[in-house]
Amino acid sequence: MSTAYYPFSGNEQKSLEFAPVLDGAVCSARIKWNIAAQRWYLLITDNSGSVLLNTAMVGSTTQGGINLISGAFSQTTLIWREKDAQIEVSG
């Protein structure tokens, strides 16, 4: 199992775009602040632009992890380590 890390400070002024490998396929991921909901949202699309997942984000502690892509991807996890300021993708 390999793990990739993407720096993410949680600064509402700056969105994050990255290309994680999820269940063996390279996807596009974008994290944007929703001002009305006052929270971050994660949008994952495939290489044709089709939406695979659009979900609100929940930060995890260093002791445990909330898999934000559970149910949409079976072999990969994506966790926001809020205090570490990073996104952790394992699979």
C-alpha cells in the first residue's frame, strides 16, 4: 500500500486541485470553500470530466481517520489530516 500526501492548509482564500490515483485510476480532485455552507467540499471527476463524487469534508485527527471517499471507492482512502495541513491518499 502506498500513500501520497497533498499539502492543504484550509485557507478559505485558496482552493486546492490535485490528481490522486483512486482505485487504480488517475482522477481530478478539487477542494473548494462553500461560503454559504461555511465548509470545504471535495469534488472528484474522472478524466472525461464526469463527476464521481461531490461531498462535504470532515477533518480527521492524527489518531483516527475519516475516509472521505468511502462508498465511492473501495480500494483507496482519502483523509484530511486537518492539524497536519494535508490530504492523505492511501491505496
